[in-house]
Amino acid sequence: MKKIILLILACSALLFWACNSASTDNKQTNVADTTKTQATNVAQQFNVDTTKLKTGDVFYQCEMNPEVLSDTSGSCPKCGMDLVKITKK
């Protein structure tokens, strides 16, 4: 009887470990893929070279992600916050 109980516990522990490690691996892969996709989209949608702007020109920037720049108002693709209007000095 004790052998059966130990066998059931061992199988349960093995099953729990196998399920838990598989779901963790999938989450890490999905996060990495999502980050790469977002970085690509940001580079394509928001491409403002502030060094070429003249004094008084307006551009929009995210307060949470200062690398996100745009020539039009809208929201940040990374965090969803509204872009802030900035006038070049």
C-alpha cells in the first residue's frame, strides 16, 4: 500500500513539474517575440530626426518612453500614453 501511495505522489510531482516548465518556456518565447515586433513597429511609425528640426518646429514625444518621437500627435505604441507636444528651442 505504501509503495502505491509513493508511486502516485512521484507521478504527480513529475506531471506537475513537466506542465509547469513547459508553460514557463512558452511565456518567455512569446514575450521576446512581442518585444521584437514592437521595436520594429516603433522604428517604422516614429522616425523623427530632431537634429534636423529648426528652432520653433514642433514634434511629439512620449514622457515614459523618450525614444518614441513623432511629427503628429497620438498615443505611444509602447505604453499607450498621449504624446506630449514639444517645441524645439
